[in-house]
Amino acid sequence: MSGEPELPEPEALAAEHALGLLSERERAAAEARMAAEPGFAADVEAWRARLAPLTGEVTPIAPPASLWGRIERGLPANDDGRLTRAVRFWRGASFAGFALAAASLVAAVVVAGRPPVVVVPPAAPAGALLNASLKGETGPPLFVVAYDPDRKALIITSLASPGTDPAHVHELWLIPADKKPRSLGIIAPGTSRRLTMAGPLAPMVSEGASLAVSVEPPGGSTQEGPSGPVAAVGQLSKI
């Protein structure tokens, strides 16, 4: 048995979310938890940064045309949970086992005694969730953002400490392809907001669009763009 400590449940869940192993319902719950718990949101971002180098070590392999049919035929009508446990066997594993499972995510998978098959994750759907870490010139993220294009819901969480600058407010800006900032409103330090991107704003919130937070006088900017200094900026990318 490994002498490494087991991962706490919140960190294990954060890592599963960073790897994209959660179901749609679990993913939605994790996004809501990111919005409500800045510490959990920071754990997710830390695991994304920690696991990112693994993708460069894997050479894509095109699956045979018959692969998905074989997988469908191999799934029992009443799932007894074995496949789910096989995918998530590392949830309660040690830190060392956890890293090994992450590195072998696209390696050969053996189910119910069948010969190993190489599975390459399919391309993310058009409605894949987007996220962004908004940072200053140095230091850790100051804000984290998640966007669900299917629901047109954007959730921003401020990691700033409340009460540090009562004379100013933080204003969120969307900067789409035309580089013209659109105000999305005020975000109070240490809180989360859920915004609905309706009308002409919706198609502007896409992969590659930027988000920024400026420091403004009470009530927000008095001009079309930021009137105060930009404290943090980040770019939306697929999870």
C-alpha cells in the first residue's frame, strides 16, 4: 500500500472537473460550487495548470470506424456501476496513484475481459463550457469565470478580499473580436454573480473572447469603456 496521503474529497472532485470526467449533472454542480466557494474554484484552476503538460505527452491515435459500435455493444443494459468505478477508481487513491491515472486517461482500457482498445476522446461539442482566469500582471488569479453557452449563463467569482478598497468598485467587461469593451456590471469583492448573456451579447461570449475587470468609482465607469485602471484580464477557453 502506498504511503502517500489520500486526496481530500474537494480536491479529488476539483481534479475530476479539471480532467473533464464528470457527467453533465455533476459538471453543473461543480460549476455552481466554483461560484459559491472561491477555494474550490482555485483548486480547479490549480489542477488544470498541473495537468496541462500531460496533454503534450500523448500522441493522438485515430480510432477505427467500428470502435463506438463495439463500445455500445459492450455496455450492459443495466449498468452495475463497474464502468463508472473503472473510470473513477482513482478518486480515493493516493496522490501518486492519482497522477498515474490522469496520465493514463487515453491509454488502453480493459473492460470485462475484452482485449484492450485505444480510446481517443472525441472533439469537444460546440456547446462546451468555457472558463477564464483573470489575472493582473503578476500573481495568482483575482477572478474566475465559467460560461455555459447552452444556458447562456456566465458565473464570475471574485477572489479579492472584501473591504480592502471601499472607495472603488470592480466592473466586469467583455471584449469580443471587435475589441470594443461591453460592460457586464459590477462584481463585489469576495462574491459571485450569475449573468445571463441575452440578445446581441450572447454570440460575443465565445472561445477567444477576453474578459477584464477595471477599478472604477462607485456606480461604475462614466464612459463607454473603462475609466479606471484594468486590474485583471483573461481569455475564455474550452474546459
